[in-house]
Amino acid sequence: MNMNRINYIAIIVTIIVIITIGLISLDQSSDLDYDEKPRVVVTILPQAEFIEKIAGDKVSITTMVPPGASPHTYEPRPSQMKEVTEAEMYAKVGTGLDFELVWMPKIIETNPNMLIVDSSEGTHLIEMGAHDNEYPLGAKDPHVWLSPKKAIIMVENLYEGLAKIDPDNKEYYAKNKDVYINSLKELDSTMMQTFSGLKTKKFMVYHDSWGYLAYDYGLEQIPIAKEGKEPTPEGIANLIDQARENNITIIFASPEFEIQTAKTIAKEIDGSVILISPLARDYIENLKKMSDEISKSLNES
């Protein structure tokens, strides 16, 4: 066998090896694309919790408003908008949160092909401060997720969306959804018991986010800041009078907001401020904690 023939065979073998490696890499790349989890984007952390309870680890979840930020003022980072371009589904709260009013048009424009799910579709929205003329007439309370009853509807809506983008796992999602809804029903029952038999029903909060909890369980929140606006000196004096009239010594505030006014009022009534976020991801435990703290404060009034 001469050298030319040996070189020819070596070249052919090399070509075959290169082609084989390329085909294997292409196949592996296809498998990776096929196995990649569906990407879901949500606005707030409680929605991320709902999605995770339904889908487990079968989807990748991005939350636009991160821990410690407010959905009334937050602006998304470029990296988050990039996540939106790769998403199969965006789940909005759908109740008029400032973040969504400002950013949903841009989000949809960024990825017009993704499924948009209105998490609150089918829920009844209550008016902001039904007994308070400081709110615009007909203004709706956007904090719908803080009602376990309405959270059940939200979970159903999110399930429907997940089943559309990932029908192969529909039965798995349905099973998980039913288990979680049972947990939400148990939460609702527990909260009903927690708030039964209270002599006083009024509690004071910094941010007016607990209206649905109050509505569901026959309570009344007295907000310090209304629609994100700090009270006037006259308003602060009025709040101090209301607290004293109702024997309120605890003010509930959110870590997402500046709470100096809450501290000022608490000092005047010889009270204290308790921080509880309406946006915590651990939804059930957070609402249990809030319920227990409100009940305790009302029993001490």
C-alpha cells in the first residue's frame, strides 16, 4: 500500500469521525431543546408560589417584582425583559396593579407570541375604601390574591394556562392543583375560625393592601397611606384619634414601604409596628401569620 493511498484512507476516516461527532452533538442539542422546561413569567411572588404548587419543577418561573420591591413602583431590569422574550406564558394579576398598567403593553410587545393569562379572571373585585370618600369613585382594590377564596380562582386560571402551554403534563398539573386548592380551602376555614367571636373588628395598616382579607372575614382595615399617598398632618391626627377610639395598639406595615408615619402614630398611641409583607412567596404560612397577629391584636383591644 503506497503513501498516497494511506493518506487518502486517513482523510476519509477523519471526515467520517468529524461527521459522526457533529451528528451526535446535533442530536444532543435537539434533546436539550426538547427537554427544556416551559418558561413562565409572573408579576408577583404569590403567583410564583401558585405556579410552583401546580407545576413542581416542570416549568421555569421568573418573577418580575422581586422580594422587597413594590408592584406600585418597580421597573423591570433589562435581564428580566430578556426572560420575557423566551417565555411561553405570562401570568398577570389582572386587577390594575400599577406595574401591570405601566408595563404590560411593553411586555406583550416584547413577546407577542406568548400566552397571556389573567390570574384574577372570574373574581369579584371590591372597591377601595367602600366607606372612605378619599378614594376615587369606583376604584377597585388590586390586592385580590390576599383572599384565599379568590386565590382558589387564581390557581384554577393558572392551571388552565399551564395545561395549554404544556398539555403533556396536564394530568400532573391537575392533580397538584386539586391538592393545593384543598390546602387553600383549609386555610380559609382556619382563618374563619381565627376571626370568629372577635368583639372589635377594626385594625390599622400602613398600606391599604388587606381589604380582601377584611372583606372575607368581616373586618375593617384602617389604612394610613391611601393609594400610596402619605396622610396630611390633619390626617395623622385623625388616625391617632381613630386608633385611640378603637383601642388599637398595633399597626401592621409592609417591608416594601417606608413606614416612618406608622412609627410616628404608634409612638403617639403607645403602640408598636409589626412588619408583614402582602407579597411573601410562602402564601399559606404568611396568611396564617397575618391572621394570628390581627386576631391577637384585636383580642387585646
